[in-house]
Amino acid sequence: MTVLVKKFTRAPIIIAHLGSDYNLLKPFCDLARMDHVYLDCSNLHLYRIIKEAVQLAGADKVIWGSDGWWQHPAVEVMMVKVLKLPKVDEEKVLGGNIMSLLESQSF
């Protein structure tokens, strides 16, 4: 994954489900420190790792998602809200980051 992330830098890369393996959270968070790499926090079983990802990669790098019909979007929102992140970080995760990312792209 590291090779791909380093090779393809012209487009944003969003790593789904925080990498899907808690044991790989730190390496994925390390990748997210690159300007074009972000972490999606949808469809997680351990909601507390969202807070860990914010601490490791930074609130600017975590993007909320609902992952379609697997979980109700309200459940996905509550997984972030129960973490009691600082308000500015919560706002980034719950919409600010993806809006900034989309606004920065030329489609």
C-alpha cells in the first residue's frame, strides 16, 4: 500500500474503514499524514478507534461515512458524537474534511 500511496499523489486516496484491521491502524494513520491520503471511518465495529485515528493522524484526515445500507447513518454519526471530540475536530470529521476535499478538486 505504501508504494501505491507514494506513486499516486495527484489524486486523493481515501482508505476505507480505517483500514479494516485494528492491528494496522497505526500504519494507515502514518500513511494519512501524507497530504493526499485520508481515512474513512464508516462501518466500524469498534467505534473508539475513531478517536485513536484522530489522535494518530489528526482530525483533518478522518472522514465520516455511512457505508450505504449496512448501518443507519444516524448510528454512524453517533459513533463520532459519543467520543466527545473537541467541537472543531468533530465538525471536521462529520463533514468539514470531505467538503474541503471536494472543494479542492477540479472535476
